[in-house]
Amino acid sequence: MLRKINQDNNILTWFEIAVTDTARAKKFYETILDIEMSTRVFPETNEELTFFPYDPNIKQAVSGRVTGVLSKSANSVPSDQGTFVYINASPTIQTVIDKVEKAGGKVLVPKTAAPFGLFAIILDSEGNRIGLHSEQ
């Protein structure tokens, strides 16, 4: 039986963006998105994870909550060729785009209208190709 996807759940539940410099990448995303992120080091796996904000009280399987991390490890290599994720740039995408270059990134595709809202594509401070999306 196929599982129905609706507004209460999503296929995507977690993402990891590879970084080589945790502090630089954390500052980049905090700056462009006006958020606070927290970093945890896991000595047993020699991994640093910097978490995008989320509400731990929301049950993922019910809500469809999507969150992720910046990941620094021996197996994480930034790339502009790999998996492509879009980050929520609400409420207005231009506000986020205007901060990208000042924060050490590059705008690859400027704000573009699409049937599903507005999008842009950036290169982050680590060399990852990242999409931005908002309704406005």
C-alpha cells in the first residue's frame, strides 16, 4: 500500500550540508537567515553537527517537520555537484539574497519567479550549491 503524502507529512525529513569550516559556515547561515544555530561535537564519530533551529516538541512523523545540520566530518565534502536542497527564505527572498555575498557566498541564479513562488540559487561559504525559496 502506498503512503499518502499531505500537508501533515513530507518525504524530506532531514538534510546535512557538508562543511569544512564549522564556524565560518555557521556564521554564513546565521547571517543570511537571521537565525541562531547550535553546534555539538560527537567525539565517538569525530563529527561536528551545527543544527538549524527546530522545535523538538513537534513530533516529526506527525507534523512533517523538516530540519537539518551543517556537517563537518571526514566523510563530508562540500560540493556544487551533489544533492540539491532548498532552504526556506521566507518571508521575503530578496532580504536573504541581499546578505549572501556580504556573508561570504555568491548568488548563482538571482531571484526568479516560478509557479511555486520565488527561488534563487547560491553558493554558500563552503562551496555548496543551495537553493532558496519563498512565497514572496
